[in-house]
Amino acid sequence: MWPDLIKKSKEGGLDAIETYVFWNAHEPSRREYDFSGNLDLIRFLKTIQDEGLYAVLRIGPYVCAEWNYGGFPVWLHNMPGIELRTANGVYMNEMENFTKLIVDMVKQEKLFASQGGPIILAQIENEFGNVQEAYGDAGKAYIQWCSNMAQSLNVGVPWIMCQQSDAPQPMINTCNGYYCDEFTPNNPNSPKMWTENWTGWFKNWGGKDPLRTTEDLAYSVARFYQTGGTFQNYYMYHGGTNFGRTSGGPYITTTYDYNAPLDEFGNLAQPKYGHLKELHDVLHSMEKILTSGSVNNTNLGNSVAVTMYSLDGESSCFFSNANETTDATISYKNVNYNVPAWSVTILPDCITEVYNTAKVNTQTSIMVKKLNDAENEPISLQWSWRPEMIDDAIILGRGQSSVHELLDQKVVNDTSDYLWYMTTVYINKTDPIWSDDMKLRVNASGHVLHAYVNGQYLGSDWATYGIFNYVFEEKVKLNPGKNYISLLSATVGLKNYGPHFDTIQSGILGPVEIIGKIGDESIIKDLSSHKWSYTVGLKGINNKLFDENPKYNTRKWDSHDVPINRMMTWYKTTFKAPLGNAPVVVDMQGLGKGTAWVNGQSIGRYWPSYLAEGSCSLDPCDYRGPYSADKCTSKCGEPTQRWYHVPRSFLSSDENTLVLFEEFGGNPSLVNFQTIEVGMACGSAYENKTMELSCNGRPISAIRFANFGETEGSCGSFGKGSCSSEQDVVSVVEKECIGKEKCLVQASESVFGTTNCGNNDKRLIVEAVC
């Protein structure tokens, strides 16, 4: 997908692509490196270069990014004497080794701008200033060391530190956030730079769908350049998918769409993509005057301001209205300009309004999913199954190693989501704890726990987002004599952010207790210091049952009596790739929680049984006013994530295989493959602007609605407002657009006739079917 995504980024008006470097992906084991396939950093940078774009290399190597463990390899945590992100010799040695490795690779390929390459900026560390106070003087010393180490590498381009107000010179400190117009660098000679403009927000299991409006995002960009900004990066412009076990959090979903201008599947997310493209084009036209001109600011009161940039007798203007409710009329050089609340108007010549952040002249694309129409594709997939073999753990308590303590799950270097904790307890009827009312209590942070006693399933529990310490407690029936207690702990991404986040324990923290209740008295037997045996992972995953050639395949898949709602079960089916080139998704509705593989490649964790919690407003989202992740949310009570991306590159033209490991229990009969395409395009153009309609390579088949004047409602439910043009707008648009993949229509009275709208803003609104 890289060439297509980068090409669309350039077409959207970007000048550079910013990328992290993920330490845990490239050095999964100490001094063992991987830059193959999708981890080929050099190939990615050269693809950017081939498209004629610049690159910003954010080495970190701590990255956050809602990525597992913030991008740190977990083996770091297990090195003797190490403390991460502080003045610690063990850590600094490892960080320097990896940073130099990346720099040397890039230098060898001559990819820094100083060598004629595309990389114009490099970043060391990441948002350390947000947590620095917790590290005290050692944190300050660490940041100075980072600066010195980076400078010693002589890359020939500036180094940046984001969210680091005390960044040592010559580091350039930069801003991250929803708005950075009020940011000032710590050196008056440093450019005002914005490394992360959050285009939306991430999702967590149990979380609602976030939305940052197009108008607000454009407003933040325009305000930044109005107030002297020189460099702004979108986080994310394309968020994509957390394939495999890469998502962090904990509890970050597999989708990382982030409400970005290019959606998870690489489609143009309209109107965000198009509205920003228009903004980029206007800003590019003013580039010289913005970077070299003199500035004059006039505050008109009530959060309204005029900014004029002047150079060589020419001038460009920004009119801003930061009021959250009231539109403003700005009189400038004897001309009145209406500036809607929470918007910025840009006039490249200080006379003509070319762009306003609140006036969207780009179509809204409604994406639809279409069933797989591959030839001979059965209506429902044919499944086979096999159980996950857990008897060694739950009946025999056999482990790979044992110690007399409960271990942090990170001790296994995060080689699997799963870790078995197994112990035995001897108890007889004369034991003071023995009673008819006994319970097993487990303090866990795993983030999911499945408990078995004497080979029998006892129960499960899991955390909720943001609260990861919980207590599992269930009644238990023990036998006189020897009893086996087997606890399966499952992580859902390791913590990636916060002070000392790397030290937060995962797994079963303890205590693990047997509680006997006799009358009003409770007697507790603490098993935490018992001998615990451990087994990393599950047999099916360790033996790669998802692969075309698994390690051990002594047991056949059974296609008869396929069970449903059965825990710890493997399912397999085959399918043909959907026809065409539209992005492919698999619908996981009906399943519980687990992991999925297509042709041996992991498409990530799935958890459609986890419904989005909380309440969602039914009111239309108002772009005005500061954005927060809770401001405009939707899909409460629906699966947090139902659809999962299957890249076309994972598929073959012949038969394909889908393998599921179902941890909780579910019904695979509802699983199906679909494609995502533009189903409806709703065009919008203010008077004297040109409306562009596109079905993304497919013909426009019908015009459901068209009006020039005032229109009420939203895409899919438009209605005429108080005024309209005298002509039949639908027939005019049909003539211009039906049967075409793309059409252009001028929004003007010369095309549609006069209206009775007076001085009110007139818009051409069209709803087209693809």
C-alpha cells in the first residue's frame, strides 16, 4: 500500500511524510535485527523520495503511538540494572546502539538532505517533557545526554524534540496537540513547528467512535499558520491497522483509523481529505510571503483578529474568529467579510476570500460494504475446527519452568499474549480453611484471566479500559488432597505511555488466595509464594496452526459438528478474494475474542463481543469550540470493532485461508468477506465555487437530491430550505454527471438561475448514488 498512500498524500498537498522507527519491531531480540518486508525502513524512505516528497525521521526510539510498550522491546525491561528513559548507563547504551544503527543505515543510502536525500528533520526522544517531572534531576540529565548523543551523529539536518520545553540547544522543541497556535519555541531563533496535529483520536476496546470534524481540523491548521507557524504534521494522515500484536494501550483496538484524511483502508476520507487539500493549495500559494514577509496583527475584540503578511509590496491576510457561537463581520478596506464562528478566512491578496475553514466545498463520501461477489463463492463459509490442547496445563499443571513466586508477565519478553500460571494446593477436611463455602480469589492485571481448577473451567474476568487491576473471585469446589489451579493470563497490548509506564506490572500480580468461610469468619490461604509453574503461549499458536505448514499437525481439522460458543477453539475456512481492487474487510460479528490470520499473516486481535460503553449524543456534531476525544462520539452499544482489514497484498488470486483462534467462544457462521466502496457522494459548493463529484473510479448512477440555495439536513437526508433557484437543479446535474466517474458543476446563478435567497449564503448541494 505504500506507493498508493504516498501518492495520495502528495496529491492531497503534503510536502513531507513523517514516520516513527519502531525499536521493538526492528530489534525483537537483543542484537537480532529485522528490516524485512513491511519493516524495510530504507525502502519506505526511498518510496517517499521517488514520489518527490521530503521525509521526517522520528527515531525516538521511544515512540508512544498507542504501539505495544511504546515501541520499546520488552527484553530491555528484563536487563539487569536497567531503568528506561532516564540517566541509566544500561539503557543509554542500548538506546545509543539502536539510534546509531538507524542513522548509519540511512547515511549509507545517502538519504539525509545533507547527502541529497529526502530527510529534512530527525527526532530524538518523544514527548518526554510531559512526564519529565517524575524522573527528577536524572530526567534532566537524560535529555541533555540525548541532545549530545544525537548531535554527535552528524546527520547534517536539524534535530527536533517534541513536547520538550527545555530542549537543549541546538535541539528544536516542537508542539503536539489539537491546537498549537499559541505555542512558542524556547529559542526565538527556532521555527514554530507542530509535529503532531491530531486529526482524530484512537479507539480502545469498549470505547466509542471518535470524530474530529473537518472544519475544526482545518481551523487549527489555518490558525497555526496565521500565528507564524512554519511546519505542521498531521498525526495521523493515514493511521492504518495494528496488525499482529502491535497495538498497545493496553486495550487499543486493531483499527487505527484515527479519523485521518486517508482512512484505515487507504480511501480518501471525504470531506476531510479534500477540504485540507484546498487549504494546502492556498497556503502553498502564499508560501514565500508567509516565510519571509513582515507581520501585522490587529485584535478587533471578541476573539476576532486580522493578520497581514507583507513582502515586496504584496500582502496576504488571515481573518480569524475564535468565538465559539457568534459569527463576525469584519470591515476591511471598505469591504465587509462574514467570518463564521470558530473559523479562519484566507485572502491571499487581502481582497478576495479564497478559503474559509468552516465553508466546506468538498464532497462527503458515504462508504458502503458490499458482499463478496467472487465467482462460485458460497453464501456461507465452510468451517472446520479443532480444540486448543490445554490438558497439560489444566489437568497436569505441567510447565516449562517454575519458581516460588508470581511473575510479571513481561518476564517472557512479550513473545506471546498468553502465559499459564499453574500451582498445586494440598488441602484436607481437617484444614482450618475447609468448608462448603470456599472461593478462589485472584488479583490480576493481565488483562484477561481464565481460571481452571482440577481441569474444570471456573470462570473468566477482564479489565476495562483505564482500570487494569481487578479481582477475580469465584466459588470453588476443592478435593481432599491435591488440587490443580491453572490460571491463563492474556495481555491485550502493553502500556505505552505515562511516567515509568515500563515498570507497570502485567499478568497475575497476586495475591492468589483460597478463602474458606465458616459462619461469619473468613480464613485465607495465600498461594502467592507457592511453587508456580509457567508455560508461555498456547500450543496452537506456538505450533503455528495458522500457517500453511504448521510445526506439528498430528491432529486433523474436523469439518463435522462444528461447535459454536466453545472457548479455546480453532476454526479454519477457505475463500476466494473478492473481485475488483476495492479494499477488503472481514466481518467478525458473532465471534467473542481472539486472533485471526489470512494465509498465515495475522490481521490482528478481534473482540467484537466487547460493546462500546457510555452514552452518545444524537444531536448533530457542532464543529465550533475546542475539540476533545469525547466531543463527537457515536456507535454506543455497538461492537467496538466489527470489521477487520485484509490487505489485498495478503490475498492470492486462487484459494485463501482464514484461521481463527477463538478464546472466549463465538459463532463463526456469521463471518464473511466484503469490500468497501463509495456508495453515495454528497457534493457541496458555495456560490461561485466549483463542485466536484467523484465515485472513486465507478460511474455516478443516479442523482437523489440537488438544490441551489439553502439546504437543510445532512448527507442521506437532505431537504430544501427557505430558498432555492428557479430552475430544476436535479436535471441540470443529471445531464452533467450521470454515467461519469467524476463531474464538475459550477455553483452559480448563471447555471441554475436566480434565487430568492437575498444576501444569504447560497450552496449547491447534490446527493449522488455510485
